[in-house]
Amino acid sequence: MAVGWANDDSVSQQIQNTIDDEISRVRSLSSQGVSAEFCDECGEPIPLARRTAIKGVRLCIECQSNQEHHRYRQALFNRRGSKDSQLR
């Protein structure tokens, strides 16, 4: 059922856009290459087990957790910027 000026499939399109945005974001974060021995943020050694498990790791667990926490908080906001864009 359409509401206002929105198409019948506007809600499903909005959901699909959100999923596509999140997939793009996660793909851009994936690391490749050689892992760092020391954290890029704090300089603490990165354990061998972490470097082996995650290829291209650049941050220690604590710095990675802090970074993800800040990204999660930012993701709660409408990244497209307006209510009109939600109807696409």
C-alpha cells in the first residue's frame, strides 16, 4: 500500500539501499596484505595470534574496539541526510 507520494515498493527499496550501503562500508574496511607488528594508533605490540587470524591487521584489539564503537554511533544517523531520500 502506498503512503503519500511514495511508491508501493519504497519501503523495500529503502531496506535494500541500507543493506547495500552497509555491505559497501564493510568491504571498504576489509584489510589485505601484511599485518603490522605494532598498533598504528597506540604503538603497542599486536599479538601473533591476531596478526595470523586477521590478514592486514593494523590496530590492537582495544584500538579496534574503540574505532568500531565510534563508527557504530555514527551509523545510527541517517547518512543520506534527508527524509525525502528515505523514500527512494
